[in-house]
Amino acid sequence: MQEEENQKPKTKNQNRTDFFEITSEPLKVGAIARRVVPANCGAIVTLDGFVRQWTKERETEYLVYEAYEPMALKEMEKLIERAHERFEIENVGIVHRLGRLEIGETSVVIAVAAPHRRAAFEACEWLIKELKRTVPIWKKEVYRDGEVWIEGDSQIKN
């Protein structure tokens, strides 16, 4: 029952401060998260996706992100609209970085503001899963013994 309450359709709020961006500059997680803060909300949930050193027992040296930017931005906008329809949230921000990223650098930030934390957590988790599934952003994982391109959650065979 509570899950249904958090997924009620929401009317379009013209006062929203949603944003979606792609950049090659380093991401400042706190600054991005604070851009979605409205006075009527009690929670912001922020995902800081960063480059990890180990993937399935292989040591990563660095990642390279590429995107088809015009389509990626359109898909990010659609995701935000769908999130508003699905969850009781106020504002959403999504920023993804492109280019070469070193271990520990942030690749994606998703910030969700909501009157109540549960909806913010659920929306944030849904947004990252859908972003990986639908937005044309590709990741190359570079290891000491080779490299592999990743699309969403699946490896691309060369």
C-alpha cells in the first residue's frame, strides 16, 4: 500500500527546477544536489556514481564515457517527466560526465527532492536504472590486460 502511495501520478508543477546536463568538466556533487532544493521538501536523495577500482575481479585503470549527446539529453528529459508521473517528487537533477575519468572521479549525479524521503529514494533508484537502460551513453572500461565497452548494464562484444 505504501509503495502505491509513493507512485501516484503527479500533476505537472510549473515551478519545478528540474535539470539535465552532459559535461566534460568534473562534477561537484554537493553543488548539483543543492540545485534541486525547494522549501516544501523534507528530503533530497543524491546518487554519486563514481569510478571504482575493481569490476568483477579485474582492476580498472580508468573509464572513458561517450554519448550521442542530442539524444541522451532528450532521453534524460523524458526520464525526469516519467519520474514525476510515477513518484511523489518535486525536483530532479541529472548530470553525466563524458571523457576520461580516473578512479574515484564522479561520472553521474542524480539528485531527487521530495516532501518525504521514501519517494526520493525510490525515484533515485528508478532513475539510475532507467538512465543506464535507455540513455545512449557508453562506457569503456580500461584494464591492464585490455578494455571493454559497456552499454547500460551489459558488455558490448568486440
